[in-house]
Amino acid sequence: MSVDKDTVRRIARLSRIALPEERCAPMAGELDGIFKWVEQLNEVNVDGVQPMTSVVEQRLKMRDDVVTDGNSANALMANAPQGEDHFFVVPKVVE
């Protein structure tokens, strides 16, 4: 894929990036080099390689999902300026 100055201008406009005219030609060369490098990645044989999310194998620590603290609704509502049936009452902000 060859990148020209018109393509650079279009990418800059779509990206909302202010790009001076004198930077268009050097940017075209830089983008062309990046795209050629990306095309080289298509040559890599990835048959049998599992997709991964990280280069380091990690396992999440699991724990039992149990309630460790509860029945404190009355204590929580004691600090509320206004409440009703263990719910906070707040002013309406959306019509």
C-alpha cells in the first residue's frame, strides 16, 4: 500500500489533527513505512497459536462469594439526609 499526500490529508482531517502542508510529504513516508511493516506480519505463520491477551500467563485468584457484612441498612440510613424504606431520597435531576 502506497500512501500519498492526499491520503495523509484525509487521515489528518478524519482524525481532527492539524497537519501543516510541509509535514504531509514526510508523514506519507512514515505511514508508508508503518503499513509495509504491518504487511510483513501477514507472512508470520500463526497456525496452532492460541490467541492471548497478555504475554504473561495469569490466573485470577478465586474466592467464595459470601456476604461478610450485612444487615446494616439502618446504620447506613442514619447518615442520610433523607431516606425511605432503606433507600436514599434525592432531588429529581432529570425531567
